[in-house]
Amino acid sequence: MAELTVSILGLDRLGVSIALRLKTYMNNGGQHQFKIVGYDNRDDYEKPARKQSAIDKIERKPFDAVRDADVVVMNLPYEDIKSGYELLKDDLRDGVVILDTSVLKQPSLAWAKQYLTEEHHVIGFTPIINSAYMLDASLKTEDASDDYFHNSTIYLTPSVSSIKEAIDLAVNFAIILDATPHFLDPAEHDSQTTITESIPEVMSVVAYYNAMKRNAWQDTQRLTNPPFNVLTRYLLTHHPDALRDSWLENSENLTRAIDEIITTLTAVRDRIAEKDTAGIEAFLIEASDDYQTWINKRNTDTWEEKPNTDLKVETSITGNLFGSSISKRLFGNKNDKN
């Protein structure tokens, strides 16, 4: 049985859902024990998190939160990731495994390499949420749940220098969260999330910016129902600094994707202007048919390929999930390199 201290930096819905799931695992008789420490400097998240029974202790300073941690969930806002690694480098214990939830993995892994030592093991960690919550965009701590990752995937993006023990721990941590681990190369991860994360952000901000610049905005802004609010919500849920940094760090992928969107929008615009009924119908039917196929797969988590986890892992959360090698590394026997 392993007894691990898990530090969660960033107590939004995702961070607190991780804590809730770990507590459920222990309450259901899981073999391993977790002491959960939290930190967040945002009052909107930190104060509600203090009311959650899932977190054993909430620290007011990030270095206090990570000092004794065996596992750190790096769930800070994107604009704070680089400074977070720089700030915490001297307080992380040797052997710590850091699970980085950043939307972009190449920059965050590069910052980790710049500031941390070879005894600090960073694995990119991207949870995909339970399909039951797909239309629920809330990031509020109060909306956290222990099934937030149920029947879903967690993408792992190790660096080329990641040790097997750290990867094993990340795999098994994902299983404890009730998700299936799946591996992606960091560059491939960032290319794919350009479409699923960055493009929605750009479209959200551009739609609002275009609306507010119209001469009729003074009157139009009162005609705002859910379609407009859902489309533009990223200005509510994301700080401008986070959007700026993620867009610029991913500029090559993002500019290519924007060019593709412009091409498609231009084609649609031309068909609308020409009142091309057949063209618009074909466009809508093709998109609608494919959407129905995708949403059914997403809701049932049934995909053509099986997750490419090349590791043999326990399928039961009551199994021996943390091997002796990682335990030795975590608990200080650094002379044993086997």
C-alpha cells in the first residue's frame, strides 16, 4: 500500500474533481491512501474549495503546498505555468511526479526542463471530461464531481526524457480517476488541441469583438440570449493574459487553423450571398451527419481504435497500482537505480 501526498495547484472544477475522485477511491476501499493538499490564489476558487471535504489542507502559499508532495497536479492558469515552475523549483522534493494539465504541452514541458532538475518528473496530463458534462462549460469549484472523468480518456504526453516509473504512476493515477490513459506526442497533442481548444477561443473573442464594434451594438447588446452567451463565454472563463499567451505560444498551428476557417467561412458566405440552396443544404447535411456520428461516439466512448497504452496496467483500482520502483524513488531511496 502506498501513502502519497498529492498537491493540487489550481482548485477550479477540474482540480477539485480530482480531489473528490481520490476521496471516493479511498472511501470505496482503495488500497492506497492519499493526503490531498490544495492551493489557489483566486478567491472565486479558493474560498469554495475550503468548504469541500475532499481537500485535507489548503495552503495560502504555493511552495508550502508542494514541499512534501509526491505528486503535484499542475493545474494553474496557463499564464502562470512558466512562473510557477520558476517559483517552485527549489521546493519540490526529489522524485516528485508533476502532472501538467496545461492546454499546450510543448511550452510547459520546455519550461519544466528549463527550471527543474532531472529528479523532477513532468508528465503532460490532459483529462477529457465525462460526456455527461459536455454542454456544461462551468469551471466553478462548486460544480466539481467525483465522476467528472468517468468513462473518458486522459491523454498523457511524456517528454523523451521521462522515466518509466513516472509514466507508470501517471497511467495508474488516470485509472484511479476512472479514465482510460492514452498516449500522445506533445507536438501532436498541441496540434489537435488547436482545433478543439484554441479555435473555439478565437471564434468566441472575434464574435464578441465584431459585435461590439458594430454601430448598432448599443441596441443589439440587449438582444443577447443563450446562443450569443454560449459562443462568447471564453471572455468570462479565461483571463486575457491566458488567451494571449496560449495563442502566441501556438502561433504556427493556430494561424494555419485560422486560415482553414477563413477559407470555409468565405465559401459559406459566397453560397449564402448567391442564395445557393443546394450548396448550403449540402454543407449543412454533411456537417450534421458527421456531427451525429461524432457525438454518439463521444457519448458512448466508443472509438475505432483502442487506447495505445503500451504498458500493462491494472484495470482494478484496488490492485497494486504503484510499483516498488516508483515507491523507492518517491520515498527517498535514490541509490537504487533499478
